[in-house]
Amino acid sequence: MARVFMKGCEAIAEAAVRAGCRFFAGYPITPQNEIPEYFARRMPEVGGIFVQGESEVASINMVYGAGSTGTRSMTSSSSCGISLKSEGISYCASARIPMVFANISRGGPGVGSIHPAQQDYLQATKASGNGGFEMLVFAPSTVQEAIDMTYNAFEYAQRDRNPVLILCDGVIGTMMEPVKLPEMKTDEEVAAFKEGNKEWACIGHGKDVKRSWIEPGHWRGQEDANIEAAAMYETWDKDVQVEEYLVEDAQIVIAAYGISARVAKSAIDILRKEGIKVGLIRPITVHPFPYHSFEKLDYSRVKAILDVEMSIPAQLIYDVKLGVNNRCPIETCLRSGGQIMSRDAVLDAVRKLNEK
Amino acid sequence: MEKVYSRTTGIREDMVNGFCPGCMHSTIIKLIGEVLDEMDIMDKAVGVLGIGCCGLHMEYMTYDNTTAPHGRACAVATGIKRANPDSLVYTYQGDGDFASIGLGESVSAANRGENITVIFVNNGIYGMTGGQMAPTTLFGMKASTAPKGRIAEEHGYPMHMCEILNQLTAPAYLERTSCNTPANVMKTKKAIRKAFENQLNGKGFSMVEIISNCPTNWGVEPLDSLTFIEEKMLPEYPLGVIRDK
Ligand SMILES: Cc1ncc(C[n+]2csc(CCOP(=O)(O)OP(=O)(O)O)c2C)c(N)n1
Ligand code: SF4
Ligand SMILES: [Mg+2]
């Protein structure tokens, strides 16, 4: 298939449409406005529904409703807007509604800045709402990856009947890159997805058909539902994705995801030419986290880990620490509040570490 | 012998409902079930329950239903109806749910003329959480968070949702009824039927506001709650069709 030149946000929306997403509701917030705008144009072409919700709260609840009918559904927002969605995300997890949402994240806390950041890591990976539910969380570092992750996210959401999050920083969301788009699901396939969900969908079955009970955490069954969900989360080890770049002989290992990882990777190519043995561990799924990649490192060789992220204070570092388990020092290279990680900052940080 | 009355198939026979004795929620959900039976649309119906005492009957219903986060029923119903237009989608919400925390979702869905039905149960109080003040609490009416009773200077005025929504162009049908007398029960049933018919005919947003009771948190006997409705609630919330287009 030919390559096309696309902006991250629009590519995410097109990937969703191609995956069979036929309902989107969202509320404007920079830097993700191109997602709802794209769906507004695109959905009528494929017989899908776009609604501009009156708020993030309304939008996630529309998706909760549409997802409840077995229709592939999506919403998106950025940082403070994601906070507003958190109650609805928790309801979707509780009611086991498959849906996909994207956080094109910006600076924070509060309204923060409209510029790219990675300051929602802990919220995304540990608690996107009350009650201790979990989700698969994918963090793209290229527009192509954002496309592939979004496309596949609908399959994971369907498989687990659970929300899936694309945690995408504002750089990937707003940059343009040449990409290959995945196959468009046919109308028949899209209809079959919905039909396949009929068993549990809330669409009106009538008295003679199995009663559909989508019960967002009613107290009688709540513990059973939680035990069932926890068992499902336990099966996710197989879904862990990670990129290990030049780690085999590395004495310094960078830990980074999303755009920071991409910047770090370009720094590594320069540093390797200077003879510095540096590599990268890039979590692709940030939840579940690839702890194993850090656990299996040979710490007689690895002198230090450098945690590179666009968050002050650092957040990814908590998961890195769990994997490293005190076996070597962990240093940081951080930006925040909408300041983008620069290659020079990574180069400097690694050179300094190398001199130690 | 001719059968003149039978139990609605919308309610399970083997369960006891969760409402307090004398609570009109029981009457209203029975009416909804009867209308669904009479219109023969039980196999299309999806109830979206708000959070509040309305949720006490979720297990007791025999047809599809889901629960919205507190106040968000109109948004959830929007999603269900748009994604599955063949369903008959209604919300069932209390006054705290519809007129306080969910005001934005309620007004916005009405303003879009969303083709859904709202059954709005106004008992002037937060029943489920133990009698706190609602936007619909009457002047002088005591609530656990307004121990001296509602006063305009501090709490503002009782909110008239039918009249507020009547300022919008889109809604098709707005009627206020009650269940305090047999005649009013029959009128409520008629209004629910009309609101469902509107949805099937694609007319758009319809709402029936039902002036209801909460003997438990009003601190009165169920029979006295009927007098309270007649003497206090109805003068503030006059019954009738506010919009029918
Ligand atoms: C987000 C959120 N806030 C608060 C509550 C607690 N809560 C449950 S029911 C309710 C009030 C219900 O009152 P109303 O809507 O009038 O229904 P009623 O019980 O009177 O029928 C509140 C505040 C909640 N469940 N969720
Ligand atoms: S608390 Fe009030 S509204 Fe709730 S069931 Fe009891 S009487 Fe009805
Ligand atoms: Mg109430």
C-alpha cells in the first residue's frame, strides 16, 4: 500500500475508522482537536456517528453508552480533559465495555500548557479512575506506531471487553510523517463485530432472549466481578511489548518511552560513534510494564540507568526502579510543562554519566 | 372471564423491590412496564438508570438496562440511541441526578433534540443518600443539609425543569404529572406512553416529570405524603402539558 503523509491525530482517527470504529464522541482541547475534527468529516462517509459532546464528561459517557451496544467506540482528549473522563472510564472498566481512548498529552498539572508533555504517566498506568481497574496502555513513538496501536487497540478492547488507552504525547499527535495505513474493515466485518457482541450488549433483547445485564459494579456481584477482572489482567504478560536498542553491550541504559525514546535513540547513534556504550529500553506497552527487560540486565556491566522523560518530577522512574531493584544508580534527564526533550540534553546527560 | 389487569412482564415476580413502603418509585416503574407491554416493545426497550433510589430496581427489571454515572444518563442514552437507533431508550432519573449534577447533560441532550425519553422523578430531595437538599426542594422544606429549611438567599429557588427546557426549541414534549391520586396515576401512564410513541415516531426529546414522594426522608407517613404533594408540591410544580409539538 502506498505511503501517505499524515498528522498523528488524523492518523489515529483514520486508523480507528479502518479498525471498524463507528462511534466517536469528544470535546475540543489542544493538542488533539484534529481527532474530533477528522471524525466529524469522516464518520458520515462510513455510516458512523460523530457527536461533539458538551464536555469530556458527556463524551466519555456517550462512548460508555455506544460501547454498551457492542459498537466499536472511541473518545480522545488531552491531560486535564482525561481527568474529567476518569469516572466514565472506570464505569466502562466495571461494566466491561470495550472502548478505545487516546490521551494526546500536554503539560500539567491543572490546565498546564498546550505543549507536549509526558506528565500523565502515573495516571495512565496506575489509576485512570477510581476502583483499581487496569487497562492495556500503549505509548507510540512514531506516527506509524500510533496508527498500528490504535488499529490493534480495538482488537484488544474486544478481546478483553475492557478499555484500552493510547498514551500519546503531543509531539506524536501533532507531527506529520509518511505512514502506511492498515486495511479498511469491510461493512460486513463491522456489522459482524456488533453482531458478535449481541450476547452481552444493551440493545433491547426482549423477554424471550437472554437478558442482557450490564451491571456497572452492583454491590452483590462486585467482588466476583473484581476477581474475574483481576484474573484477566494476570493474562496480560503475553501482551507486554518493548524495544531494546543496543542493550547487549551497553554500560549505560536509557529508559524512555514515546517521543523521549525517539529523541534518545537519535542521541545513542551519535554517542555510539564516540565510543560510548549506551543503549535504550523503550516500553511500548507502559502497562503492563516490561520489568523483565530491566531485571535481566547484567549489572556487572551496566553502570547506570538514565531515565529520560518529559515530566518533572519523574514518573516513569517508579517502574524503572522496580525493575532495576537497587542494582545500579538511576539518573534522570527531564523536561516538563510543555518543554520538549532535546537531543543535546540527552547527549550531555549520557556523556556526564560516562565520565563518572 | 375477561382479564382486566395483569402484572407487567417488565418486573420479575421472584423478587421484592428495593423501595421503601409507600414510595412512588414502585408505581412509576410498574407504569413503565405496563406501557412497554401494551405497546409490545419490551424487546426494544433499554432503560438507563440514574444514580439514586431509581437504581434500586435494576435487578428487578426483566429487560435491558444499564446504569449511568450520577447525572450522566442523558449522555449514556445518547450513545446507546445513536449507536442503535432501533432501541427504545429511556432514562430514569431523580431530581438530584437530572437537575443538579447532570444539569449539563440534561439540557444539552434536550437542546440537541436527542430522540430519547426522560422519566424524571422529582421528589424534592436526595432520597438515596438520606435526605439532603435537592435543586427542587421547596422553600421551608427541611433537608439534612438545610436543617432550617430551604431559604432563597442561601440556596436559591426550586428549579422547574419542564419550564427551563421549554426555553429550548428542540424538545418535542414536556409534561408534568404526579402519582398522588388514581386519576393522576392514569395521566402519568398516558404521558409515558405518549413520550415513548414520540420516540418511535422520531419526534425527538420527550420528558415526563413526575412529582413523586419520599416518605422516608420527608419524615411522614406514606398517606400524609399524598397530602404534602397536593398542598405543597403541586402549587410549586403545577401539572400539565408544557410542550407538545
Ligand atoms: C459522582 C457521585 N456523586 C455522588 C454520589 C452519591 N449519590 C448517590 S444518589 C445521590 C442523590 C440521589 O438523589 P436523586 O437524584 O434526587 O434520587 P432519589 O434517590 O431522590 O430518587 C447522590 C448524591 C454518587 N453516587 N456519585
Ligand atoms: S428513600 Fe425515599 S425515594 Fe428512596 S425508596 Fe425510600 S421513600 Fe423512595
Ligand atoms: Mg430525589
